[in-house]
Amino acid sequence: MRPMTIDPQPLTVPVSLAILALNNAHSIELSRLDAERLDSLVEQSLYARKIGTVEAFLLAYDHTARYDSPNYLWFSQRFPRFVYIDRVAVAPAVRGRGYARLLYSDLFDKARSVAHNLVVCEVNSDPPNPASEAFHARMAFDEVGRASILHGRKTVRYLARAI
């Protein structure tokens, strides 16, 4: 499947059902959403972009967001300013084409343009997500903490990268 464009494009509300399906296909890594919650997350994001119609997407928030994610709140309690990558997904048919790297690069440009110099995220360590671990290592993210969340059902590594 070749995307219509490889330039990141804004996600608009209402978010397409295809993007919702891509998110929910990765619910172990990202958490399942319904259409209303996804629209709400997009509306309050600092960065909400996609590639093609359903090939890839990324959502990120800055430190001023009113977001109740335990991972976002972990960063809020430790860093005065940051951009938090909440969710990124790439469709299996287009993995390996550099779409995640392109979205991250575009996010870094956006973050710098609004005077941010720290981008943060989490990666699951249990259940493991070795592809994400390797990607974030290649993107020069460093571990800044760990936590057990969701009543012990998930363990995450908290990562940060200065930009």
C-alpha cells in the first residue's frame, strides 16, 4: 500500500475510522480508544499528524495539556517543560519505510518551533515491545525512569531526548 503522500498531514476531527482501527490494532502498546476519546485527544494535542490515509500517525502533547494518562502524569511530576509522545502507530504493510522516523523528525521540528527542547515517551517493557525499544535507541532517547502501571498489568520505561 503506497500512501497518497509521505509528508505528515494534520489529523482532523472527526478522526477517520481507519486511524481509530490502526490505534486499536495496537491496543496492547497504545491502549484502546473509542472515536469520541480519539477525537478529544486530537483536539487537545500539540501535534497530531498522519502519513497517507491510514499508513501511520503520531499524537503528542506539551506540558500544558489536560491529559489523564498515568505516563503523561509521570512526566508532569518530574519535568517543568516537555513534549510527550502519547501514541505512534505504523501499519504493518508499510513498516520499514521510515514513516515513524519521518513523524518523529517532523515532531522535533514542531517542538523546536514552539521553544521546547525535551521530547519524552514511554515504551512497554512488560509486555515487551522490542521493535519500539530498538527504534527509540536509534533515535537517541535515554531512559529516565521506570514504572509499573495499570495495577501491575504493564511495566514501562520512560525515555527522553533533548532536541
